[in-house]
Amino acid sequence: LRESPLVGTPLLIDIDGDSLRDIIAPSHSGEVWAIHGENGHIVDNWPFYVEGRSFFANPLP
């Protein structure tokens, strides 16, 4: 999101238990971002970084 473009289609799913769908999106640099559906802020403890990996597929629920 900051320095690397997103790849694939974002996944909409409630990951924080607030009954609102959040956005999960992988980036080209190996980061997986989670964005609050309510306010657009990055979810605490995200992005998740997978060292040495790039994502070129869509996330699955």
C-alpha cells in the first residue's frame, strides 16, 4: 500500500469480530494488508510480511 502495488483481488471478510467486513489484500512485495472496513485504518499488527515471497494469486476465504 505504501511502496508496493496490490496484486490480485482483495478479500472482504470480518477478521476482528466487529460484524463488519474488513479488506485483506496482498502486495507485490510480500506484505498482506488488513484494513478496517469501518474506518479504513490499518488493522493492528498488520501488515503481515512473508519474507522472500511475492503474491500473485487471489486470497481465498
